Amino acid sequence: MKEIFTEKLISKQEILQTALRQSAIDLGCRAEDFLQKENIIVPAGRREGARAYLPETLECDLVCYGGNVVAQVSERMRGAVEWYLEKFEPCHCFETPQIIALNRRLAPFDYQVCFMAEYFLPDPSRLNAPECPYETRLLTAQDFAPYYTDEWSNALCKKRKHLDKIAVGAFDRGELIGLAGASVDCEAMYQIGVDVKPPYRRKGVAGALTGLLAIEILKLGKIPFYCAAWSNIPSVRNAVKCGFRPAWVQLTARDNPFIQSMIK
């Protein structure tokens, strides 16, 4: 291992509590609501301090930390979501064929499920940076400014450059071949995104960069988090390899014109 996180200043429970507080801000509820046995519905609305990439208002957004579902829902869709949450167990509300039933209930509003993702938090006792076969460098905003291209679009966000805080790059004879970036998506938490050039994949580069960056984020006093789609097995494996563990899942419905704009 190239580096292992050994700081004793933060615990797994403190990391989880930070995430719960942020989810509470995002949905407009209490942190403890995510740990209840009963499902909870809260009205949709603009959330001051919510994660930067979230739209101002989400009419149908479901979050589960494992025990129940907390949903922020507009008044017009409340009946559809109440029916859905009453009919299915929390763990089944985030999978098909149940989602098909939700889409049918949302169809009169010209809405359907758009985003589904799993989020990971670091376990400080397991967080590590696997050895990288290439040179690695900690990069500042000035260093990674030239890399706002499609090739590095997971690590860096061209639309929100001002949120990209730090990055770790891997270099082969001076050429950037892998990049992990940290976005200041909210006050207490930085999101990690990573890209590796195809010829250099499956060589441990992504794991090394992700682990190194997570450790640097914790050194700044912030909590790193990692997001992956269910079907992105390489990304999930990368998170687990570095010492991240599943924390919560989220399902968001959007209007059909928005969805169509994404799949053109």
C-alpha cells in the first residue's frame, strides 16, 4: 500500500452523521429521519446548502440509508409516491419491476424515473491508497486547468469549475493518464470523480488516485463521498478497493423533456 489513512480525528460514525446531515439539508428533513422504521414524506422545495449539482426543486426524490425511505415530493405527486411507498418494501423501491409501477403513477405528470445511484462513504479503518505503477501528483486548480475536456469529464466538471478543489493525477513519462478530482458539492463533503485513459485501465491507477484523493480530503477536514451507478461494476469495485462502503441510495424522477434532452 502506498498510503493508509491513520488519522484518529474522525470516526466512521462521525462520517455517517455528516452525510445524514447533508441529506437532511438536501431533502428538507431531519438527519434522524433516515434512521426511522417508517417511511417519511416531506414537501419539495428549494434547499439552501443542498449539494451544488442538485436542481433547486425536485418533485420526486427518494433516499434510503437502509431502513426506510425519505421522499421529498411535490403536492401534486404526493398521492402517487404515498401509494408506492405503502405498496413496496424500502429496498424494493429502488429496483425494477417496482420502478415500472412508479413510472405509471408519474406518467400523468409527464415524469418518470431518471437518476438512480448508490453513494459510498469511507471507512477510516480501511481507507487506503493502493500502490500506483505510475508517478502521482497532488494538483491544484491551476495545475488541472488545462484538463477540462471530455476525456476528464468524470474527474472535473466544466460547468462548475469553481467547485473543483483539488485533484490527484497519474503520469506516464509526463503524460496525464489518470485523474481523480474533488468537487466541493456542499460545505462539509467533497465528491470524488475519476477518469483513466483506456490503455491504462485495470492496472490499479483508479484505486490509487481515488484513495490518495480521499485521504487528502480528510486531511482538509472534509468528508469524501463517491457515487456510482448500480451497473458500473468497475466503479463500485474501485470504491470498495479503496475502503469505501455503501451508505445510501437515491432515486430521482424528472420531466420527460429533460430526460429526452439527455438521451439525444
